Amino acid sequence: MELNGYRLLLPEGTLDYFDLVDVKESLNEVVIYLEEKNQTPEKYAGQETEGKVFYEPVIVQDFPLRGKKVFLNLLRRRWILKSSNEYISRNWRMVAQGTRLTYDFASFLKELY
């Protein structure tokens, strides 16, 4: 399946941190699967890390498309700092606080009501 066209549907900046790995379409919804890139957060640059561990996927609703619900299935990565065996992750603000909607979609809905 060609994934390139789906890149246009993603919130700005998403592909700076995530790779688009799959898309599943059904009659009622589109699910876009994204996996966080194995790039250590800038705060920890220069420190030895290992990035083989993922959090449970987060599913976030985004703007509907042609009458279909759109969901982003985000697989976030965490790293282990080898010097302290401490888990670290990127501070990430794609989801509007208190919701399961992207920040842009939540702002759009807020303006409607």
C-alpha cells in the first residue's frame, strides 16, 4: 500500500519524530500507524542510550476524512540511559490534555462550541 499520500493528513511536525509504518482503512475509519524514530531526545545527546523498549500504543482521534473517523495509533519509544539504567522518553505534546484528540482537532472543536 502506498503510504505517501497519508503523510498529508498528519499534524504538522509529526514526521519529525515518527515514521509512518502502516494504514488500515475500513468503511467507517482510517487508522494511521506511527512509530517513534529511534533518535535520543536532544536533552540526552552525547549520553549512551539504548532504545529497544516501547510504551503501549496511544490511539488519538484526529479530523474526520470524507465521513470516516481518523485515528493515529502512536507507538512511543523509551530509552535506557546506560550510565544509570534510568528510562527516558521525549516530552511530547501531540495530544490535547485531558482528551484523546490531537491538539489541532481539539482546538477546532473548541471553536465550534
